[in-house]
Amino acid sequence: MQACAFVTKKADIPALVKSQFERIYAAAKLECYFSDSENDALAWLAALGCSLDKE
């Protein structure tokens, strides 16, 4: 696993979701990104060289 992008627009408390996962991913030394937009999240992952494989 290289990175993870979270789309938090439907989260009840987006700030809480972000703070919890930021700590987890920081401890694991993995990049993470938070957005209200799925397109922005996918674009960020693509910029890191990640792809959406549908296999």
C-alpha cells in the first residue's frame, strides 16, 4: 500500500474522521489525503502514481 485517499463528504463528523485516520497513517508512514470530492481524491492518488485497477 502506497497511500490512501478519504472522501469524507458523507461523514457525520469529518474532522473526527480526519484526525483519527491521520494519526493511524502517520504512524504507518503512509500518505493520506482527505477531500469532499471523489474526483479530487482520485486525482491526488493518480498524481502519486497510484491507479485504479478493476481486476
